[in-house]
Amino acid sequence: MKLNKSSLIKFIAVASVCFTVAFSGIAVTASNTNTVHAATSGSASSVIATGKQYLGVPYEFGAKSGITSAFDCSSFTQYVFKKNGISLPRTSRQQAKAGTYVSKSNLQAGDLIFSDTNRDGVINHVSIYMGDNKLLHTYSKNVGVTISTFKGSTWDKTYVTARRVL
């Protein structure tokens, strides 16, 4: 196959993007030989910014997926991540199996933190780690979506695991 200079330049550009993407975890689809579309996952800062838009939205246990008039902890994380191109299962227990395990000592902004606040051996809460010892989550009709301190809190004392989905 013979390539002219223009085709060769396009080929090298596409190959370079594919190589870069292969080592960065970004999904790529080529719609034709001249166009490459990167389907990037949301960044931690955009996930957190999306979540902060809903500060004060009421908590409702079992809130329906996709609505923004009320959230429970897992519908909140599911919604916020979906807005940033990442699909999560509906419940905190299911979400605790998504992505990859991350240790408490290696938490990064955007990681999901899972707690067992009932202390019965079952995950029942999920929050988004914001960095700087802060969580973005919802847990009470009196509070709604809020930012809380992590270290020393109920969420820390009942911590079970964390997952990285970004």
C-alpha cells in the first residue's frame, strides 16, 4: 500500500494518538481514517464540581436513579459520575465492586469511600473523596448533599473499603 505525504501524516497523527491513549486509559474509537474521537472519563475535579452543584439537595432513602430533586448516597454518586461519563451500579454495595481497590492510605480525589454505619458487616454508605480530608455525599433528611470531614468521622470509623473508578 502506497501512502502519499498527506495520508502518511494523518496515519502518524492517528497512530500517535492511539499510542498515547493506550497508555493513558482513554477509550478511542475511529469513525473513519481522518477522525479520532476520545471518550474520556471524567476527571476528579469535574466529578467534584458536578457534585457540588447539588449541595443542599434533600436526602431521600431509595431515591430514584436519574432524578435531582432528592438523592440517597448511591443515587447521588451514580448520578454525578454518570454526568462525567462513568456508569456505576445503583447501590453502594454494588458500587463497592466497581473500579479498582484503593487503600485508605492512598486515597485520591474522586475515589469512592464505602462505610458500614450500621456496624452489621454490610456496606450501606458511599461518598466521594474530595482530597484534603473532605467527603462529598448525602446521608440525612436534615442535611442533604453536603461536604464532611473524613478523618475521625463516622465515615472513617466505619470505613470498609475504597474504589477508584476514574
